[in-house]
Amino acid sequence: MRNLLLFLQRYTHILLFLVLELVSLALLFSYGRKQGTAFFNATGTVVGGINSLWADAAAYSHLREVNTRLEDENTRLKMQNDALRQMVDEQRHTPTATEQRLADVLKKYPLIPAKVTSNEQRADRLNHLIINRGRNDGVRDGMGVVGGGGVVGVVAEASANYALVVPVTHQRSAISCRLRGTGWFGYLVWEGGSKLTAYLDDIPRYADVTRGMAVETSGYSDIFPPGIFVGNVLAVGSGPDGQSLRLTVHLATDFSNLRDVSVVGNIARSQTDTLRNHAAFNEGVLEKK
Amino acid sequence: MFAAASQPPLNPPVLLPDTLTKVYWFVGLLLLQVVLLDHIALLGYAIPMPYVYFFCLLPTNTPRWVYVATGFALGLLIDVFTATPGVGAAACCATGLAAPYLLQLFAPSGYAFDEPFVPSSRTMEWMPFLRFAVSLVLLNCFLYFLLEAFTLMYFGRLLLTTLLSTLLSTAFIAAIEKLRAATARPRGLNA
């Protein structure tokens, strides 16, 4: 402390000089136009450099936030892009021969377009789909459902706005099908495994079946109109009873990737129902008589 | 030879009139500068600045901070009148700091600073005194013009201005000193 005081005492004039010089220069830089300009030009460069460094550092520390925002935006844009691409694809889509034929077949039937909202794959092989159309839209139990490639399944239960569909890939699904161009028909069943293959049973052994033949709905049930494409014969094998063939069918509908479907409102069905009712009525009348 | 050796020691009764005298000189030099000399611009830029003569009035036993402080005050007041804020103050303050060292440098050889003296033509002889005065003026002028220009771009011009101003200032200081020496009373300004 004493040394400090001695030091201060000894160099008072130096300290005073420094202080007064600082004051002078401060005056010079604040009031002298030329000097002030020169001073601020010089310091401006330095200050500008420091400022930009500081800004860089601040920007760098905000990178995480910026990144998060960019990722959010990226995700949003990707989703938007997907949606738009899908719309474009739908607009641009040129129907394949199968789709063309399917459309021709279905032209006579009222179609209720629907979207698959749930596509459940269950371990017990009792898969089912849910579509976003229900009774209010005209969907009824037992109606057929077709997709872009072919048969999808049968409506099992319709609520007001949704419907449960039992697809081909359901263990208890059995759709009456025939080999295109021949009279042979059988039932399409699925026994688990790949969702792309099902079996066509009850084809007589003597039927001349070759690989690649087309399988389509027979129209013997009221569910599907005849001629809706189902798939191609992949392999010809022997049925479980030994009396018939079992054809492995490569399904045209990809059940793992199903979005747009149509419910087939079968006009014929109402007509057949009417006929049945008439028959029942007539029988009743006859009985009454 | 050294009149300072015979001068009475600085005691309070003497100090007060001495201080007053220095205040007169301070004001006088200031007025001379701002009223008259600042309006002389020989050859466009040489300005006589003899006010550093004030440092010649301070006896050698003056605390050094007084040199610095009075230098600053003198320079600042001149700045106020010449609208060059800080230029004169900085230059004169630095000159004030350097004055005692310059005095040591140009003091008559062998002179010990044991006994205080006031630098003048009488105490130091003309040539040493003039060397001391020239060094003060040179330093002050150089700093003044350097700060005023605030660039080394026109260094030649700066040197020319400094030299011309130094020349003029020294002439003025010599004239003042001559006058003072001629009119000095035996005890007048301790010189």
C-alpha cells in the first residue's frame, strides 16, 4: 500500500498527463469534425468487425433453433409435396388395360368411391379394412368392394358413416371366381402367408388350366358383377380332397398398399331380391290358398 | 553568473505575488495568442505560438504535475477561442510534461538542480535558453499541427508548417524575453 502511494506520488504528473490527454483526445474526437471522422472511420472498421463477429456468434448459437424450425418446415413441405404429387398422379394416371376393363365392367353399376381408413393385419388372419363410407352413403352389408386392380372384399357391416370390409385376405373370405374364357369356377380362399397370393379351389382335375390364366369374379353370387379381375394363376396344384385342383392365384390387388376403393352397389341384387320376395309371396299366397 | 543562486528561497510571502504574477503572464500570453497571433497565418499556415513561454516562468522546483495541468489549461483555453477542441490542450499538455526533462537536457552543464532557478536568458545564458525554448516550441507546434491534420499523408507540409511556426514562435519568445530582461526589476519575476 505504501509502495503504491509512493508510486502514485512519484508519477502523479504522468497519471495526470494521461488523464488530461485522454480528455483532450475525447474533445478532439467528439468536437473536431475532421478528427472525429477519421477516428470513427478507423474505429468503425474495428467496431464493425467486432459487431459482425458478435452477430456471427449469435447466429451460430441460434442455429439449433433455426435447424428445428427448418426441419419442421421441411417436414411440412414434404407432406405437402407428397399430397400434391399424389394429386398430380391421380390427374395424370393413364388407366392400365386391367383398370380399363374393370371400369367397363363396372360401368353398369353404381359405384360409391371410398377411402380405406384402417387396414388391419391381424395375427389370427382375420384381417379387415375400414372404409369411410357407411349407410348414409348407400353402403349396405354384403356389397362388394373393388380397388384399382381388382376385387378387394365384401362389406361385412356398415355403420352410419363407416363400413367394415372383409377383404380377400381374410381367412373366412370365399369369393366365387372363374377362369376367364372358360366355364370353370371355384372359390377364392386365403390361408395366410403372403398377401399377394390366394388359392382358387374346386376346379375340376380335368380342367385345362395353364399358368398365367386370368381369374375373375363369376357373378354367381350377388356380391360382385361377373368379370371383375382378381388375379393370375401362378401355379397349378392338387386340392386337399384330391378330387380337384388348387390354383395358386397371384392377386391383382396389393392389400398392403390400399387407399382408394369403390363399393359396388349391385342393381341386380335388388332385382333378385324382388324376385325372391315375389316368390316368397307367391308361395305364401299358394299356401294360403 | 547564476542569479538564481542569490535569489531568496520561495517562502509563502514571496510565493503569493509570484503566483499572481504567473497568473498575469498566463492570461497575458493567452490573450496575445487568441487576439493577435492566431490571426497571423504567414504563408498560409505558419502560426506563431509563443505561449509555451509560460513554462519558462516556472521555477525548476515546481511540481511536475503543475506543468502538465497548466499546460492543459492553457491549451484548452486557446482551443476555446480557436475552435480547435482538444488539439491545443493535448499538444500543450504533452509539452508541459516534457518541459522539465527538456530543461534538464538544456540546462547549463554541471548545473545541479539543488537550488531552484527560473529558466531565462539571465539564468541560463541566451543560447541554452533559446535551445530550451526552441525545443518546447518545436514539440508543441509539431504535436499541434499533427493533431490538427490528424494524418501523416501530408507529412512534408506538416514539417514545413511546424518549422515555420517554430521559427516565428521562437522569434516572439526571444522578443518577449528580451523585453522582460530589459525591464526586469531586481526581484521582479525572480529573474
